[in-house]
Amino acid sequence: MVNVTFLGTGSAFSSGRRTNLALLIEGPGFRMLAESGPVVLNQLARAGLKATDINLLFATHAHGDHVLGFPMLALNRVTAEGPLHIYAGQSTIAVLRILSALSFSSLSSGQENLEWHALSEERPDEVYWETGVHLRTVVPDHPPGTPTLSARWEFEGGPTITFITDTRPDQPSVELARGSDLLIHEASFSSTLQPEANPGAHYHSTAEQAGEIARRANCKRLALVHLGPEIGDRPEVLIEEAQAGTGLDVIVPEDSERLAVRKA
């Protein structure tokens, strides 16, 4: 069994009940943090964890709501026994290095206890861990100058989890999510609650579009995240919108909610 903790479920403009998007993915002998936004240490604390409990980090892209907490995360684990392994695109790694150096000079001294693993920003890439976990990444449609990665974790003998955020619907996302036991997809906008909005212009998606991706990819379950402040308090509307009259299993998790994911 694999557990996903939705540390934060909001967008860059979130406030109140939803903090910036962050996930914790845990399986046998495996724990990975996805995203390190401004309040990541508080989010981990609510889950009963410290920075030193994190050894693996995945970052989708370099927007502030996804990376601004990285220097604090790195600083608070400099005394950890092992390094923090960061998996991200090369441009995102460059931003993380700059943020660290600007925030704390000690983090650029060569003794920062960090190991960087660059993933391709041009084509699909993959990583295998000895724990039997396989990470696959693709490059979805993304804002100019901000390469973004979508990720799929495949657990040997267990479930498959796909994470897609800060993009508008495209075929690479469908192929990456194909057959996933859980698709975690952004829904920054709602076509129901914001009929005049144009999410594609901002490289974001609606709950309706996330549902369409899940159905096209034959995903077993859909979790909507990266919710804008205007829609985050209306989960029932987002669920209905994503389902679009079908039997698709859709959830809108709250911050700190933990979900057990099993192989179908």
C-alpha cells in the first residue's frame, strides 16, 4: 500500500484553509516530498515530520509557490545523516541553487548536504530506486521560459500515482497518466464557477478538463489540487464538474488529508 498526504492543496493565490500545493508520497522503504513551497516546513510539521525526515524531493518547476520554501528545507536538514536528493529539471535546479545562495550563504559553501539529479526538460525521463519505485517524467505544455515536469510513480507490485500541475490539457499528460490508480491533477479554475475565465492563457486547467484527462487516460481515481481561492471552498461543485455525469471517482482533498492508494 502507498500513502499520499496532501500537505497543501491550494494555488499561488491561496489563503485560509488551503496552503500552497505540496505532496508526500510514501511506500515501503520510500518517502518523497513533491514541491517545497513557502510554508513547506509548517506543512511537514502538521504531518508529524521534520525537514530531517525528508531525503527525496521532486520539483515540477520553478514558480515561487512550488519552490520558495526550499532554502528553509535545506537549512533545517544540514545536520541530517544523509543528503537531500533533489530531482528536477535543470532550469529548476538552477533556481533552487540561486534561492539557496541568496537566502543563506552557507548553502552554497559546498557543504550543504544536497545532491542534484537533473531530469530532462525536453523529453521523457525516468529514475529507478532500489526500493522498487520507478519515476517517469514528461514535459507537458508549459509557460514560456518555465519548463515544467509531470511525474508518475510506479510501485513494484503496487499502485501507480501520477501528478500533473501548472499545465493545460495535452496528449503527453494523457499518456503519462494512462491506467493510473490515482491521478493528482491541478484544477486552478472551474468552468462552472468561473465561466468567463480563460485558464489556458495562464497554462492552467479547470476541474472539467482534469476530469476529461482522467477519463481519457482510464484512471481509477482523480484528486483535484492547486485550487484557486475562488473555488477552493466549493468541493462539491468541482467534483460534479469533473465527473461530467459519469461514474468517475473524484475527490477534493483538504490540507493534511492522507489517502491510502492500492493497486486496482
